[in-house]
Amino acid sequence: MNISPVEELFTLFNETALILQEELACSYLEALAETGENLFQGAILQEELSELTVKRLKKQYSELKLDQFSNEDLRKAFQLVILKGMKENVQPNHQMTPDSIGMLFGYLVEKFIKKPAFRLLDPAVGTGNLLTTVLNHSNKQISAVGVEIDDILIKLAYVNANLQGHPIQFFNQDSLESLFIEPVDSVIADLPIGYYPNDIRAADYQLKSDKGHSYSHHLFIEQSVRHTNPGGYLFFLVPNGLFESEQAAALHEYIKEHVYIQGLLQLPTSIFKNKNSAKSILILQKNGEGIQPPKQALLVNLPSLSNAYEMDKMLTKMEKWFQENKG
Ligand code: SAM
């Protein structure tokens, strides 16, 4: 029987995580981060393990050589084991960005950003799946920064980056607090949607709500724009109703002042659980001296990604837009 490289890696990550989960009495995701770190360091780092467990792990680790796998195989296998762990412990706002959306981000980043080298920020980096998908689909030199509030997710992101050999700079903090990073040329984010509980901190934002909690996705957009160089592009996964909520007027105002809308790509509803959770990719460009708005924004309703014929037509339409506006 032929086993694919992703399956081989999945089995290794899964089986060694299960061993560690049992011995360390921790969650599967924590054990996964531990086994990933062991693999990257080429050593068994947990001191509390029995001799027998160390032997079992060593044997399993010695059966695969990580440098024989491509980054995409490593990312996909790691993604599958994380999904398995997330099923045990479902948290709606922590979900990983799926591949289909990651690939679209990769395509858009490549199309919009012409610089051979640039700085890229993901302020809601989660497990790093979206960020590393974009990095794996680019042949430019990207210095990447990821910020994440959840300590287990950022550990997974860091292990994920190490296994794929991406030198990403990570910060484990609330992205809406002060960020001590150099300005970036681009931002990508699958935004956390909902209310931001810290009203005191929200008061520092133009997009704070006048009554009640502010929308964290609005504050994330403002924080991202603050840290972007003029002319830089920002790509956000946003709810379809972004411009129709009761706080949308302020967002419209903010956008008019600080950025140009370059595009809005509505994703097919079929990739979401239901119509209400359907999302779009919003593309912005920070304004500044000499930065011109596009003649017209790229407004697209993407067909089902499995409909090759319609998808092809749409890609041709998008290519034409790029030629006319970014050529
Ligand atoms: N793109 C990520 C991936 O591929 O794994 C998934 C992003 S997930 C939809 C949104 C992330 O934002 C979650 O991991 C969540 O923990 C994080 N988050 C929510 N509020 C945050 C905050 N105030 N500061 C930093 N991260 C935050």
C-alpha cells in the first residue's frame, strides 16, 4: 500500500503526541507542540518521561527524516493533527484558516505585492497555518511577524514555523495592546470576530464603540493600518455583513480617511457552515503621499472552488483587473 508523505507525517505526529499526552497528562494540542519541538531540536526535551517512553519516542522519531519532506507536506500534516486536537476542544474563534482560503490569500499577496522583499504581519496568527500557507506560496523574501494571544496556539505556530524552516518573529500578547514591531509592508489576518472586552484599551482607537463593547475585528483593522507603511496592502478575512452592522458607519468613515478599498472578494457560501458565517476577503491599501486609489475596486463573487469552469472564468476576470490596475 502506498502511503503519502502527509499520511506518514500525520502518523508520526499523532502517535508521538498520544504517547506524550498520556505521560505528561496534558491536552493533545500541548503534547503535539511538545513532540514538534522534540522533532525540531532532534532531542527529547521532557525530563519527566520514563525510560521506556524515551525509547519508544526515539524509535518513532528515527523512522522519518524531516528534511526529506516539503514545507507544504509538513504544513498539511501538522494542520491535520491540529484539527484532530481542536475537535476535542472546540473554540469557535480559534479555528484554523482552511487551505482553500489560505491559497487565495497566497495568490492575492503575490499579485498585489511587487517588491522582491517585504515585511508581513499576521496579528491573529493562531496556529500559523494561514501565514505559512502564504509563505510557502511565495518566492519573495518575506520577513514575517505573528502575534497571538493564546499561548497554546502560538506554541503550535512556533513549532509549525520551525518544522517548515520559516524564521518568523512571534509575539504572545493581545494584538490590540501596544505592539513593539517595526512597520510592515503588508498584513494578512483571519480576524477574530466579536466584541473586545477591554473598553479601556478600546478607548485608544478611533473605531471604539460609543456605547458598549467595541468590535474586535474593527479594532484589529485599525491596529493593522497603524503598523503598515503608506502604500502597504492589507488582506482581511471578514464577515460578509462587515459594512452592514450597527457599528459600520464609523468603519466607513475610518476607511475613507486612512485607506483605499482595493477589493472585496465574497467567498462561496458552500465552504462555510451556514450563510450567516460566510466571509469575504477585504483588500485595503494604506493611503499616503503619491498613493492613488484603483480606477475601480476588484469586486468579485467567487464561485464554488470545486467548479473548475466558473473558477477559471473568474481567475481570467481577476487577471484582467490586475493588468488594468496593477500592471
Ligand atoms: N489564521 C489563523 C490560523 O491559520 O491558525 C487562525 C486565526 S483565528 C480565526 C483568530 C485568532 O485570533 C485566534 O487564534 C485567536 O486566539 C486570536 N485572537 C483573538 N483575539 C486576539 C487578540 N486580542 N490579540 C491577539 N490574538 C487574538
